[in-house]
Amino acid sequence: MKLLLGPIVGATSDRAARIWLRADDPNEARVHVFRDTGSEVPGSPFRATSPSNLSGTATVDVRLPSAYARYTYDVRDAAGESVLPAWLGTPGFWSAPKPDTTGPFRFGVVSCNDMRPKSQKGRSDPERPWRALHAAADALDLAFLLCVGDQMYADDVWAAEVRGEVFPPTLRRAYQAAYQAQWDARWFRRTLASLPSYMTWDDHEIRNGWGSERLDGTAANRQAAFAVAREVYERYQHDHNPPSFGAGAHDLFYAFQYGNAGVLVLDGRGARDIESKTDPLLGARQWKHVTQWLRDETPGLEALFVVASVPPVHVPPELAKPGGALASDCRDQWTSEYNLPELERLATELLDRANEHDIPIVLLGGDVHLGTVACLRSTRPEHARRPLLYQLCSSPITSRPPRLLGPVFEQIKRTEFDIADGIFGKILAGPLAERNFGVVDLAYDPDRYRITLKLFDETGAERVSYPLPG
């Protein structure tokens, strides 16, 4: 068996972990898991439970005997020979603490991983940000990594293959080739082999601006191509996430806990349709399940993080109106006139839960190629206890940042802008117009989480540190 991509440690709880790989014959893969003492855990080796698929990907569900414990692992073929490359070393990870555990921890946030040669032209060390993140994961003892969108760029695939009628097998192979080319990078693979990672897609896993062009929801060839992109996304990324609480065949939103903190990951592309009269970003089905989850699960949490691949607070509504070549980019924004009602709905729902249970709720996003800290502020009386939702945007990890936008955002952050009646948005820190990754630091002192939002540049230097009050 030849290992083609991975391994990636995905969803990891106090009792289980998901390990993903791509191989020429993934049915042969055996994942041997060891305690930090060197003894093999009961049930090891573990094998993929799902049948082989056309992508050659597999996810292996691993049972772990202890919460918050260190494990190492090896991937071997049917003959018992390791198939891991020598440069990967011995990968390992920590299991999560029990769900009722409250204590300090840190996690990482990244987005926008464009490893196409044309994107990296002129860069002597394209993987420098991943190398810095790998070092930071050890130095800061990161518990997990949130990859919040655009883990690969398929724009060239769409441009070449989606011109007329779509032939799914050819398009599928093209998407798979893009993943193979962009994910076969040593520091990317080293980092994700040992740091539990959770992923969600954004537009570039499909095509730039997907769902924000008017024909995306109705043109038959675009819908056929989208179905292929979603299928490949599920195999490469979503299969190693936790299962969705929506329980639908193609529900891509999900949630998990790390100790007594929760993470809710929204699907910002699966139902996006700018022509929809209601809920054009998340869709009615997702809203139904997310609203219920928030009302059922928030009471048991001491902090909640909500991932929205496109950050809800970015540009003021008046700047989200230009047309022409920027039309779909502007319609992508939560502050576009098409999407403002949904932004108000999101802000109100989260502010209601934060105030009802007196817990911090923080938004996490990517997409926009600028690193920022921002907030949504409410002056509504029912939100007096916790009037602020904070937001960390980490973008990009390897894509090229639009440096000319830095001065624009220096001006934007000087003023607060209207979102809805009694709700306002504001950029608080940044912009970091460089390749970057984010870190969320949670201290516990003495009876609640104290959260600091941080941004690091591609050298690993801390550039932004924003402690949240209260």
C-alpha cells in the first residue's frame, strides 16, 4: 500500500479519534495506536469501517482508553510495514478532557491555504506559515486546530471543466488532483498528523464566490458541478469531522465540546443562494437545527465559539454594494443588503444565548485575507448583561494577502457601522495584511474563562493580542 496523503488527525474526544488518509488501497491500512508509555491500546490496530471509494480516502475510527492522555500512532500495510514517510517522524496527539472538565487551553485558527504554484510564485519558502504553526502548536500546547475554510483552491478546476455540460467522473478526478497537489506539502502534513483538526469549506473548495452569483442556484451544469465538489469535500475534509447534529445525508454543520467549552461550526456554502428570498447564507434547514442546538446545548457550556467561514463583521454595509467584477465578492459578505437580515438573526440569536446564560460567545472566521479582531455590539435592553460578541478573523495562512486593503481597514476600524436596529459592528484590532494564523487563549480565573484573541505572522511572531473583558 502506498500512502498518498495524510495522515490527518481529525475529530478527537475524550474516548475516540478519527484518523484520515489517502492511499492507493486504503482497505489495507492498519492504524496502530500506542500509549505514551509505548504499550499498544486495546483494539489496536484499527481499520477503516467505510468501504473503499473512488477518491482512495478512508477515515479510521480509533477507540481511546483514557481522557486527556498522550498517544502516538503508526499507519501500516497488511504485511505490518509502516507506510509513513521518514520525514514525518512519529505522529502523536492528545485526547480531549472529559466534557464536564473546565480548565485552561489554547487552540489555533487558520484559513485560505492556496498552495497552487502561481499563488506561491516568487516565494522561496511557500510552507513557512505551516512550519511556524507547527512550532507554535508545540510551544503553545495547542489543543486543536480549526481550519475555517478554503483549505484548497479549485478555481482553476472549475474554469477548465465547467464550461458546458458537466461530466462528473472527469470533474471528480480534477478536484481530487487539486487536493493531491495542494495537500502534499511536508509542513502541512506534519502539522495535521499530530494536531487534531476540524474543517469546514468555503467558496474556493468549489469556485470563487460560490452561491453569490445569480445562476449558481438554477443553472443545471453549475448545480451538477457543485454536487461533485461537495462529494469530494465530504471525502477529503468532512469525513474526519464529528457527525452533523442535523442527521441529514448532506448536513455539513456540526458541533463538538472540548471540556466545558463548545464549538459550533456553520456550513456557509452548502445552502448558499443569493437568489433565495430568505436565509440565503445558511438555508432554512440549517437554521432550524442550529437554533435548536443553541437553545438545547448552550446552558451546559461556559464558553461558545461559532465558526462562520466568511466573518460576519468585515466591511460596512455601504462598502458591500459595488457591482462589476466585485459583485459576487460583495454579495459574499454578511453585510451585503441581501444578507443583512440573516446577520441580524445570527447576532440576535447569539446575543440572546450569551445573555441568558452569562457566557462569552466568540465568532471565528477567515476568507477575507486580512487578520482582524472585531465585535458586534447591541444596545438592546435584553442584551445589557453581555452586549458584545467578539470575532477573530485569521486569513490567509498561505494565500497572498491584499496589502492595499490594509490602509482602507485602518480607516474602517475608526468608526462603528450599523447592522440593524440596536446592533452595530466595529473592527477593533488589526488589520494584519500578512499571512497569519490565529490562536485563542482560554485562561480560567477563578470561576470563568478569560479569553485572549491573538494573531501570529508567518514567522511565528505574535502581532495582535486582544484580551476580552469579563
